[in-house]
Amino acid sequence: MATPKQVLKSVGPKLVPFFKTVAIYFVLFIPSDQPSLLAMVIKCLPVISLIAFVLLHGMSLGEEYAYSRRILLGLVFSLIGDALLIWEDLFVHGLAAFLVAQILYISAFGFSPFNVYVAAAVYSAMALGIATLLPGTAGGLSVGMPIYTFFLMTMVWRAVARVQLFEELWTWTKLCSCVGGLLFAASDCIIGVNAFLFRVPHSQALIMTTYYAAQLGISLSVVDSKASYLDAHRGTPTPATPTPARHHTPPPATHTISLPKSRRRVVRVSERGQ
């Protein structure tokens, strides 16, 4: 299993564009109540750099890249959602784009191991959150928000369930996706509270910090996805070809004739006479 130092040394240079674009976003920091094309571009640049990061780790239509493809598509739909959410009247459309992204992340993480205890904790938190925020919604959001929250928290469940800490069946990249899923939920929770409950101080900075960190964690999970796939399938035994049974032919039976002692003497005498 790779150590954090090895992971950082391997992927660090490829993440330089991401950290630069995040720095640009926070240096310029265009307020969310001033939508513009420039604000959209600045906001989308970090996710674009993460898309490039995933592509740099290899991509094909082969089964070994199925996980990376789904994460890549999830980032693409997140990018669409980021662009749409710049304008308040496109909030529902942006929510729909992020809904597709969550479904893609869920399909990447899979449903094994199941971990019912994590599911119970996550869905309990989801029910509490929906009950708290739903009275502040109206129109399509009163339906869309619970649906999106369900898929968001399902993604969190699957991201957390992948990390089997107590069974030592975890990797640093799985831990990254776990932290990424939790931070994604934290970011969306701030959005929900700020939009439907009360104004959160410094909400934009909090939302974008947790959001970019979440997407970074999820993107890092592709680093060893191909190797994990190959390791999982390398130990699959190939069925042995049955060999035809050989038929053993028993030797011919021999019959021993026992002669009386008197006859044996006669035979020996006659043989000497010859």
C-alpha cells in the first residue's frame, strides 16, 4: 500500500494547475451576487484542471478504466452544474446536473462492501436534514431538494463504506474518496442552510473551500484504480481441462496346476532322461 508521501510525490506535480486555479478563484473572489461569464470561468477552472488530472492517469474503453471513466463523467457534470449555479434562476438546472454527477460517483464506488451501519447513520442524518430544510423550499425545489439529497447521501454512504479501517482493507486513495464524499455533503449542507434556513457568514468561502477539497479527494481516488482492478482479477483461477481417464488392461490370468508329488518325480526323471 502506498504511503501518503509516495502518493504526494507521484501525483503532486499533476495537481499544480488545480492549486493555481483555486488560488486564482480566491484571489479574485467574485461575489456570488455578481454573476458574469468571468465569474463562471474562474469558478470552473479548478474542476477543469481535475478533469485533466484524471485524464493524465490514463483513459480507455477497457474495463480496467471503468472507475476512472465514471469519476471523469461525474466531474464533467459537476462542471456543468458549477456553470449553471452562477445564475440564480438556473439553480434547479444546476441541481439536476449535480444529481447526475452523484449518480455517476455512486456507480463508481459500487455497493460492496455494503456496511448497513454506515447506511443507517447516513440516512438518519439525511432525514433530519430534509425535515429541517424542506419548510423553506417552494415550487420544484420542494421535490428536487429531497431527491438530490437522497442521492448525495447515498454517494456519501458508498464513499465511506469503501474504507474498511478495522479490517485493514483500505488504501490512501479510498480514504481520499471517503473524505471527499463527506466534504461534498458539508458543502451542500452549507448551501441548503444558507438558501433555505438562514444566512451563513462567509458562506461562499466555506462552500467553495469544502467543494474544491471534495472534488480533489474524489479525483485522487483514480490514482490506483487500474492497479486495484488488475490485482482483483489477477488471482482468478482458470478452470483446469479434465484429462481423459486411462483404461488399464489387466494382465492375462495365469492358471497354476498343482501336481501330486508322485507325478512331479516322474516328470523330473523323464526330463533328465531326455
